[in-house]
Amino acid sequence: MTTDRADGPLLTRRQAVLGAAFLGTAGLAAARVPRHRIDLLGDRKLDKLIPTAIGPWRFYSKSGLVVPPADQLKDALYSQLLTRVYLAPDALPIMLLIAQSGGQTGVLQVHRPEYCYPAGGFTLSDKGVLPVTLPGGSTLEAVTISAHADDRNEQLMYWTRVGDDMPLTWAQQRWSVARANIKGDVPDAVLVRVSTLTPDREAGMAAMTQFVRDMFASVPSDVRRMLDIDAR
């Protein structure tokens, strides 16, 4: 009986200590749930912000681009998705895709081309990073890739902005989201992809570089910052 009386209070004290620890952990986890949603685009629409005339290029069509797979995550993944084909008399045609997500929780993140192009039957090669000098003097680092399918050779460059970061890789992108979430922020994200149909990689990169420069020159400063956090 003596042993039973001693064990009873001791067990209760242990339960109380464990219960308090669990409550503290739960409270800390709840406090760390990101609640501050950041959205540099707000209620503005991409199709109103991006001009239909960029340098010598003019808007031609909304179709003809490789787009992210139409899976069950797509509607939750993107707040807005802009697709355009631009033509110019003496330049390669340019395809522009801008995907914007109003909040990156760390679970749903913008699809990078390394995901959606192979899903569309493309083989990727010659991946690199190309510095693009923008109007105002800032430098944008764009990922460049050549994509090949049976009847299509496409050169492309793209970049992503996640909150205040410009991640070049999927791992960097996930870390950008996690770091913002730890601070209590739910960052927005933008993926900008420019591409052209040509087997000539050098010519394609030159045309896309000029298009990107002209695009940044044709939009106001707040839109430039939405596309690239370091743009001036």
C-alpha cells in the first residue's frame, strides 16, 4: 500500500511536467506558423502591367507556349499566369510566361522549367546562368536551358523571385520559403520565363537578352521590383 501511495503522486507530477512540455511545444509551433502574407502584386493584373509592345516586339497570341502541367495543384499554385507570344519584323519570336503566386507556404511552390518541360516530353541540355544587365545598371542572373523535342528546339531563360530572394536552384527556392516562414512571413513568388524557337543557342540568347532589357525599360519601377527585387 505504501508503494502504491508513493507512485500515485509521482506519476501525477510526471504527467504534469510532460503535459506542460507538450503544451509549450504546441504553443511555440503555433507561434511559428507564418501569418504575414506578402504580395507585391496585390490586386493588380499581370495582363495590365506587362505591355503588349516591348521594344520592336508586338503581342501576337496567348497560345503556343509550354505551360505547367494541368494537375490538381495548378489552381492552388498560381494566383496569376500570363502567357504571350511576341513577334518583331527583324527578330526572333519571343514567348513570355509569368507565373505569380500570392503566398508560398513551403508546400506549394512555383514550377520551374526543369519540371514542366520534361513533363511535356522535352530533353534539357546546356543549363547555365547568364548575367543580364538591366536598365539602371543592376544585374539579373537568369538560368538558361536548351530544350529539345522531336519537332521543336527551344532556347529559354528564366528567373524566380521568392520574397526578397532570387533563388537560382530548387534547393535555394525551398530555403528562401523556409527562411521567410520562420520569420512569420508567407512570401509571394514570381517566375518569369522567356523563350524562343531556334536551334541556334547564341542567337536565341541574344534575342531573349534584348527582350528582357526592353521589358524592364517599358514598365514602372514597382513592376520592375515585382519581377526582380534588385531592379532599379
